[in-house]
Amino acid sequence: VGSATKMRKIYGLLDKVAPSELSVVIQGETGTGKELVARAIHQFSRRKDGPLVIFDCSAFPANLLESELFGHEKGAFSGAVRTHRGVFERAEGGTIFFDELGEMSVNLQPKFLRALESGEIRRVGGERTIKVDARVVSATNRNLLQMVEENSFRQDLYYRLAKVTLDLPPLRERIEDLPSLCEHFIAQLRERNSLPAHVRGFGPEALNTMSQYDWPGNIRELRNVVERAAAFCESDHIQPADLPADLCARLGMASSVAAPQRPAITPGIGLKEAKEMMVSNFEKDYLVGLLNQYNMNISKVARE
């Protein structure tokens, strides 16, 4: 969604890349839509009728990554009570999307490269090799070339994966697309019957206010703001006062939605107990705010 110059370049690249068999690395900040681009590449490829398997490299501890990638045989290690097919096997004839590629263990990268180059994998604890046929699309919010220079990412693996790189712009660099994106998310809410009946969309004042914000969480944050503002809106169009308090605060504005009120400290309560109560309340607000910003993705909140 959007017609900013940087996005039109992305659309043009997608038209050329998607029908090919080239491996692609999608780079961009958190919330810019990297998974959406990966889905588009698969949808408009020759492999569209095959599976699209999504694998988050940051979601598994290093000791389980190999098993998740290549699978394991029953009894290969403690807890391996059945044979497990890894992502390469599950993506046979389709596409694998490796999210958070920069989080992959350095120790695993040589085996990963070998599988990509040979088209063969061996399950953990297995003896036979298995032919696999899957296209690889990857995404990262880290600078892989810088990681190559720092020796935390293999150069040969980078060039094997990054035959094409797509750099998704942050929302602040395509702010002219904000009205179109807001309309898109309002339409999605309407389709899901989640939009209050009286809400028709955003007023120009609210859009102008939002265009001055720097959107650190990018389009994911925008979607959350749209959903929240629609829920709090009492008129037919969303106004600046309906926007979240933290967004308004960063712009030096007031929000109509008051911050949660904490009960006053009970007279006579001990210093230690009062301090623990305040810290606990702060931690709750802090974590809930991050969960909302990262769309309830706990692993991304933990990294942040």
C-alpha cells in the first residue's frame, strides 16, 4: 500500500524478482513489512502452489536450531521421541522465509551454507542425505555487511543468500503514504466488523498530527495506533485527541485518554513495600507498552 517513490522502486523489483529462483534478502527496520514482502515474493513465484514455511531464527536456542532446520531422527538426543522433519523438508517445492537471519548462530552457518549449495540435508542423528528443493527468502533488521566485516556473519553465506537485496524504507521516509495506510487499516477493521459503526475514518487534523511523528515502530506501530484510535473515537472522524498518549507526549500534545491512575500509597506503608509496588506497576506499564508496539510478539519484546 502506498505510492512513495521508494515503494514504487520496491514494487518494480518485486515484479522482476518474484518469478525468478533468485534468493532474496529483505532488509529494514522492525515493523516495515518484511514478512509481507516475503509472502508477495512467494505468491507471485512459480512455487506459489507449494508451501511457504516461515522460520524465525531468533525463536530457538542455539542447541535446537540445527534440529529445527534439518530435522532429527527418533532417539537422536534426549527428548527426541519421534522423527521430526525440519523446515527444509517441510518447504519442499515451495519457499522458506528465514526471519531475523542476523540472529543465526555462527557455528550453524557453515552447515546452513552447505545445505543451500548442495541441495541436500541430513537429519540430526541420521545417516542418509535427503534431497531438498526450496527457494530461500531471508529478512533482517541488522546490517549484514557490517556483521560480515565484524566476522559475526559468514561472507560466503551472505553472498549465497543476497543475490538480490530489498531495502524497505521506514515509515518516516515514506510519510506521504500515511493517509493511504490509515485508510487500508480502517478498511481491514471494517471487514472484520471491528470498526465502531459511527467511525468513518481519520480527520485531516489527526493525519497532520501523525505525519509529524517519527514512527519508531513503523507500519506495525501505525496499525496498532489506528486500531486503538478507532476504538476510542467518539465522533465520526478520528481526531488528534483520540491518538495514544505516548504519541501525543512525544509531540508535546495532550491526549484525551488519561494515563492509568495508580492508587495512592497507603499511609504507614513501609518504604521497601511502597518501592516494590511502584516498581511493579512501572514494569507492567513498560512491558504492556512494548507488547503493543511489537504486536504481542514476545520474542521481539525480549530482544528490545
